[in-house]
Amino acid sequence: MIAKMSKYDFVLYAGQSADFIERLRELGLVDITTAGWEPAEEDRQLLADIEAHVKAEDFLKAFRTDERYVAGQPMAAGTDVFGEYTALQQRAAELKAEIGRLSKIEAEWAPWGDFSTETVGKLATEGIVLRFFTTQKSTFERYEAEWNESYNISVIEQTGGTVYFVVVTRPGDEIELDAMEVKLPQMDASAASKRIAQLEGEVSGLDAALSRCADSVSVIEAETAVLKERLQGVKVQATAKPEADGALLVMEGWAEKETSDKVDALLDEYPNVVYIKSDPTPEDDTPVKLKNGWFAHIFEFVGNMYALPKYGTIDLTSFFAPFYMLFFGICLNDAGYGLILLALGLTMLRKSKTPTMKQASWFATMCAVATILFGGFCGSFFGMSMSEWFPGVHFFDFQNKFFTIALVIGLVQIIFGMILKVALICSTVGFRYSLSTLGWVIIVVSACLAMGLPLLDESWVIPFFTSSSPAFYAALGIGAVLMLFFNSPGKNIFVNFGSGLWDTYNNITGILSDVLSYIRLFAIGLSGGVLALVFNSLAAGFVPEGANIFVRLLVMIPILLIGHGINMFMSTISSFVHPMRLTFVEFYKNAGFEMSMRTFEPLRKLNPVSYTHLRAHETVLDLV
């Protein structure tokens, strides 16, 4: 569900704004509207500083899991950890760039062997010049005799169809050869290799300093919090509306209705602040916060990938969650794969330390349970048919029966979405505005009951409600009247009729295409099962005839592990993505989902620790 919000309009003296924002931050319950904020030049620098600090945090936290990390060496109190990290990264980048340059020299001059560039230079001062050339082997063999008559040539190496040779000449002599001359580097391959080893040693030496930075990453986290809080203040003050020649500021704020009494208490005791508290209107850009129970909260993970629902509408998370679980289980459709996913989810759950990771772990666990149940229902275990193990159990024939059922499931979810849309319209603008959608619900449900049920099973016939019964035609007539003449209450009847006809075409084609989209549930589940069966057959086919159990396992296990590993990875991705697509496109559309791009983000202390240890870094952070 969507948390109820209270709207606040604040009026205060401009000189109070910084302190007022700080008090709201300490309270941590008020979201100040900052829509339309455009960063100034100094603000862009602040954003860049925040980004740099966040990247430093991420790198150092990842470095603590690296084998190069040496624990137990935190930096001394008062050390500029971020500055030290920045210097180390800059030095590491310089060293790696130099190593890259020298590696190129080493690779280019390795065919020339060991020689001294100093000796080559000394020979040049004494009138003996060595010039280095490369050419294709075929070209060299064609002109070798001719070149030897004119020049003093010495072949150094022939490799990969290329000839490396040196021409000994005097200073100023011109050489005309069908070959590419190579400029003499400052060092040969051997010297470059030795220098690379030295630089790599220096890079390794930086690891100890980076380890100390990683052990002190909490200092950078605290600095990041200060910078982010500073950005909050900048955005609030920049978007506040000045009044009375800048002496007053007007701000808009939001708080959850259930905690608004605490906000009222603060505002009542704060001096020289006037506020107006009201309920949000449809015209307001009200921030959204979801407050769901345990089960629905798990699937907020999915809904947030698309968008939050608009304030005043319905949060669809609890309604699509059971469908998503079912769709995931249908697509993966193997009890063996589900057991592996369950083990992974439970392991993640045991090791999770953050709310986000716990949410993702529960999500994986719930989807695994759905996969185990549906895979067991269909009798599939790592591509093997469980009916061979339990001949007395009647498993569901997925391949031959589920195609039609997939369409039925889609139709059920679409009708459910349309019913939710009727409820949404009734709660927001009134019952009469929902009559057109209600008409479509009546028509679709009537057609499904009278015509669809007998197609699934001849015995599923409602005696008084068949395709030829008066009750069926009466229901179609009621639905048609509602959808053709009540789609735009208050408008001319002919305008409504024309609009209803246009909506009829769009809805018929739309519902048809939406229902057909659910065939993907059958296709994905079938493809994964077929691939699992193929890998099982492939493993059995490579076993030599008459082989003992040891040989059979030696041959089959690698094939099965690789094959099922690939299949499970690809099938799990498909099982995650395609139910999400059905949710966001088919279900959301028919349920009348409206998105909000604004999340409830109250001003708060981002890091509640004391910042006294940051005073030494004020010049770095530019906090003054």
C-alpha cells in the first residue's frame, strides 16, 4: 500500500533557513520539494566530490576482499584518508601507464635480441650507423641479393613471416629499401623488461598503503555523508521561493501522516516559522513511500525496477506478487533447478547483512519454492521424468496440455487487472467514470464463461449461461451499453458512441495481443525442459558401451555439470525477465497503473556519528 502523506507549506526568515534545515534533518521525517533544481558551477564541483568519495568507498570495500589486502593497518587519526587514496590511485595509474608503454617497447624489440642502445649511440658518433628495418619474408627473399650488393645487411631474426634486419651505413647515407624502418627506442627489450619488473614491484608496494586506506574507509564514509548533507541544504535553499525582497523563504514539505504529529511538535516550538498543513491534491507532485507486509515487501524489489505508483492510486505489488511467483515457477519448471536456487537463496539469506540483500535473498527463496512446487507438479527433476521413479503418481503433462492453460492464466490476470482498474477509478474520480471499463469486464467475463469454459472441457458448461442463452446476450448488451455510451460521462451521447467504437477496436486488439503474450510462459518452460533432456541424452550417449560405473560417472558428470549449469543460468534469467515483462506491460496496462517519479526521501542525518574527527579535513572538503 501507499503511505498517506501530509503536505506542509513553510514560511520563515531567510536567515533561519540553514538552522531550520538542520533541525528537519535531525528529525528525519520531512521531505522538502526541490523540483526544478539546476546545479550552479560550485554545485557541480560538490556533485563531483560526492561521486569521487562514493567511488573511493566502493573501491576500498571491494579491495578488502582482494588477495592483495593486508588487514589490521588503519591510518592514524586525523589523516586525510581520501587525499591519501587519491594520491595512491594517481600514482598507480601513472605506473600502470608507464608499464603499458614499456610492455609495448618490450614486445616490439624482443625479436631484435639483447643489445645496448648506448653502444649503438657510441658507434654513431664514430661514423658507424645501425639502422633497423622489418619487411615481409617474401619481399626480403626477392630483393636479398640486390640489397646485399648495395648495403651491408645483417639479418637478426625471422619469425611469423617477418624478417628483422640491420643495415650498417655511414651518417647521412640514404637507404632505399622496400622495408619499414624502425626508430631506435631509448632502451632495448631486456632493459624494458627489467624496468617493468621494478615498476610492478612499486605497484605492489602501493597495496599496503591501500590496505590502510581500506581499514579507514569509515572516515571516507563520514566525509561522504557530510557532503551529501551539504548538497541537501544547497538544493533546498536554491529551490525555496523568496518573498518580501528576499527576507522570507517559502518551502514545500511532505511527511507521513502517521508521523506528522512529531513534525507539528517541532514546528510549533520553532520560532518565527509559519506553516500550513493540508492533504495532498491530485495536482500535487506528492512523494511516494510504500508500506507493505512481509510478503509484498519482497516483491517491491521487482516493482521498483519499473516505477513507483502515483500517489492516490493503488499499489499493485501485493496483487502481482503471487502471479510473478507462479510465472517464475512455470518458466523454470524443474524441481532440481528449484532446489539449487533454494539453497542459493537460503545461503544468501544467512549471510545477508543489509536490508536490500535480505530482500533479494527472500525473493530468490520464494521463486525457488514456486519452481520446486511447479516442477514437482510436472514431474521434472534435472530434465528427468519423475514418472519413471513414481509410476503410481499422475504428473501433469506440461508439453501437451499447458499451451492452452498459459492463455487462460493470462486471461485471468488481465481480467483481474481490469477489475482493479475499476476499483481504482471508483476510488479516485467516482463510480460513473468506471462504467466503461466495467462494461468491458462484463463482456470479457461473459465470453469466457459462456464460450471459453466449454473449449477447455466439454463438461464445463453453465446450463443457464451458454453462448445461445438469453442471459449471455443480456450480459453482452449491458456491457456494450456501458462501454459505448458511458466512456466519457457528461459529454454528448454521439461523442461517447464514437469514442466507444474507437475504444472497442483498441481494446479488442489490445486484449488479444496481451493474452497471446502469455504463450511465452509455455515456450520458456518447454525450451528449458527440452535442453535439460538434451544434455542428459548427450551425457548418456558419450558413455562407452559396457563401461563400469566409475567410467560412466567420469564421462557423464562433467557433461551434466556444464550442460545443466548453462541451461539453469539461461533459464533463470528468462524466468526472471519474462514474468517481469508480463507484469509491467500486460498487467500494469490493464490495471490502469500510473507511475510516479518521486520517492519519499526525507532530510536526515546520513551518518549519525560525530564529525569532530573531520575538522582536520575542512580545507579538503571546503566545509566552511
